[in-house]
Amino acid sequence: MTSPPRSSRLVAFGQSSTGNPAGASTLRRSFHLWLDTQLMLSAEQLSDLTLAVNEALANAVEHAYAGADTRGDVELHARFDVRTGDLVVVIRDHGTWRPHQPDPHHLRGRGIPLIQALAPDSTIDTDDSGTWVQLRWSGLTQRHQHTDRDTTPAQPR
């Protein structure tokens, strides 16, 4: 895996995998590790962000390619703006949107409300090319990356 692109303002994550449970699990673990190494988050925040993204990934895997002969990819992209503290995450598939089906036993249909409860700002869009879920959190802080310069004592003048 390559290092995420960096600028003085943005820290980014991008990865894709096959739209199946194993692929979603790989994306979730990679994203969780990226969050944990890049942002200063409490255990609760880390869990909430990972769970919201996991729900979106699970929906893409379960619904986007249902009935298709082959599974397409699911993409996960994140962009953290160091200056504003905004984290934007996009989960994208290239499958077909399935309208919500009523569940008479009330055992299903909790994923989107859970995403909406965990992400202060979320949108779901779909067109002929697939579906994308965008999640946004604000007020986050970057974890400071230590370099040799950070640990070297200042030289006396």
C-alpha cells in the first residue's frame, strides 16, 4: 500500500476492493488503522467513525451487486483538512440502487439510521453509475507526526 498523499493542508486515504464481505472487511480495517494513526480521536470517536463507515460498506456489499453475475468494486476515500478539522469520507459502489423494502419483522433497515446518528452530516446519492455515501465530521485534530527534527534538541546559539 502506498502512503497517503499529503500537502500542508490535506491528509487523504483511498482504497478499493471487491464488493464482497471480505473486501469490505479489508477496507474497514485499513480505514480504522488510518484514522488511528492520522487523527487524535477518543476510543468512542474512533469506534463511531469506523462503525458509520462499516455500515455504508456493508450496505454497498449487500445491496449494490445483488443479483449481478459478478461483484464490482467498492471504493473508500477520505480527506482530512488539517486547517478546518473536517473529515469527509466517501463510500462508492458501481452497482444498482435497491429501494428500501418494508420488513414486517423489523429485523432490517437499521443501517442508514445508524449512519445518520453517527455522522453529523451524511448524504446518499445514486445514479446509473452507482451509489455514493458521503459522511462528514468537523472539529477533529490531526495526530502530530514525529520526525527527527521534532525530537532533536535545539542547538544553543
